[in-house]
Amino acid sequence: MNNPTWRLFLSNLKMLFRDRQSLFWSLVFPLLFLVIFGLFNFDAPASFDIAVIDEAQTESSQMLREQMFSLEIFTESDITNKDEAVQSMKDGELDGIIVIPDAYGQVPQNEVTEPLNFTVILDETNQQSGIIVSVLNDFLNKVNLQIAGAQPIFTVATEGVQGQDVKYLDFLTPGILGMAIMFSAIIGIAVGITRYRERKILKRLLATPIKVRNFLVAEVGSYLVLSLMQITVILSVARLVFGVEIHGSLLLLTLVTLIGTIVFLNIGFFVAGQAKTVNTAEAMSNAFTTPMMFLSGVFFSPDMLPPAVERIVDFLPLTSLLKVLRGVAVNGSPISDFGYEFSILGGWILLSFLLAWKSFRVRDV
């Protein structure tokens, strides 16, 4: 085909695939995050290493220990000396110490006149100490009822609802996808266009029959193809290697990703219009991408941020993009559930396009 836009588009694709640095940031870099986080078992239930100092050494205390460690939340340490256990806790090797009093099991149940005190030693710097105390209190209350032979006054009837089993990697994968297209679009366009300027390619382009808009359309088209590759590679690795489930429409997921790519490409053009050197373009690109990577919820939900910061972060383009990607991929939600998020993305498309258009025209055309 002799269409200049088509020829430029094919040329840009060839340059993208030959550029090892671009391929690294677009495909290898996000996959490294996915693999590294996939090696950690974030979905494992909480477990605490507990040492039991049995001062009673009775049959009853032994039974109590067996009952206690039938709870999956506790793992028994082989330390039996209190001083040794305390030192081990100071060294960070133990989460708690439980001391069974020497009178436990020594006196017949009907002759016990006052409650026995179980001593629990905890690390005050451990924020999860409250969980240990709560579980132990619940456990000992049940033991008290069993020993006393008391009938419970009330019981709790539970009803289950079968929901989706969402693992951390199910949550993380859309975040990695959003991060990948953000990095490749902003950094790729900003650095690439700035490099063209440094080499006087844009000025030479004006002396040819090829119009600037043909050049820009070819650039955008090649990065949209790269985004399709990112979707395919990242989701395939997540599914085949880590068993990540995509519950929603792949077509909708692709459409949303391409919308996000357009936003980030516009930001990349804006950066290219402002930067005079490649080093400046890289620095400015990182100034846009790094805060969004950490604040918009790539790895953790923005709900954990202070309320004032969360309200600001809510207007970032990556935040809305990730909300839609996760809603579709994890929950299988329809597009109608994301009116607010699409309005944010639409606003960013308009704003970033106007900024890019003004900046690029003034400096390059």
C-alpha cells in the first residue's frame, strides 16, 4: 500500500520491536512484577508462632495444649523455658508466650474457688497482638463452658453466600496491566518524540510530502498495537502460570485498555512538547508515572490512603482505569457500572489532548 500513514505505521512497529529498551519496559518489566508478587503467598491464612510454658504438667494441661494447637492460627514452638521464650520473642522469632499455671488440673473442678490466671506474654510492637489475645479469650471461654458443663444461653446460626474466590493476584493483574500501558505510552512517546527532535527528524519531515498528522496517527496506531500485545502477554502469563481468572468480557477489557492508552499517549505528547532533551523527557515522564504507580492502586487499594489524599487520587487517570479494569476482570461487571470512571477518563482525554496539541504545535510544527 502507498498510503504514507500506513507505511509510517509499519515502520514504527518495526522500530518498536527492534528497540530492546522499549520492549523491556513494555513487556518484561511488568511481567517481572507479576512473577515476583506471584512467588509470595499473600492468600495464606494468618499464623502465629506460640510457645506454651506448661507449669502444671498434668493430663489436663496436656489436653488443653492439644486443643489449643488444633486451631490452625497457632503454630507450637518447641521452647519450654520461659526465659528462653522471652529472649526468642525479643529476637523476633516468637509471636506470643502462654503460661499455664501450675494449679491447672491439680485441684478437682468442683473444689476450684477462684479462677486461674493464664499469663499471656506478647510483643507490644507487634500490631497483630490483639488477634492473638482475641483468639485465646474465645478459646478459653469455650473451655470454661466445657469444664463447667454449662449449657449455652444462645447459639449463632450462620448462613453462607457463595461469592467469588478473589486472590491477591486476581487483584494485582489488572493493576500490572494498567501500569504497563502507562509506562510504555508516556515514556515511549515522550522519549521517542524528543529523540526525533534532537536528531532534527521532525524538521526534515516538514520538508517532505508527508503531513505531520500522518506521522502522529502512525505513532499512536503503533502504540495501540503494542497495548494489544501487552494485554495478550500479561493476561496469558497470569492465567497459565498463576491461575488468575478473568470473569468479565475480554473485549470490554481490551476496549478499556485502549482508552487508557490514548490518555497516556496524550500525556506523553505533552511531555515531549515540553522537554528539550531525552534526559529531561525521561525525568518528566517518571514524574508523571511513578506517583500514579504507587498512589492509584497498582499494588494496593487506594482506600488505605488518608481520606484527603484519596479524594485527590480519585481524579488521576490511572485510578479510574484500574477501577474499571478490576471491576471487569475480577467481578465481571458490565460497562454501565462505571459511568463516573468513564467520565473521569473522558475528561482526561479532552484535557490531555488540548495540552498535547498546544504544546506540540508550539514547539515542533
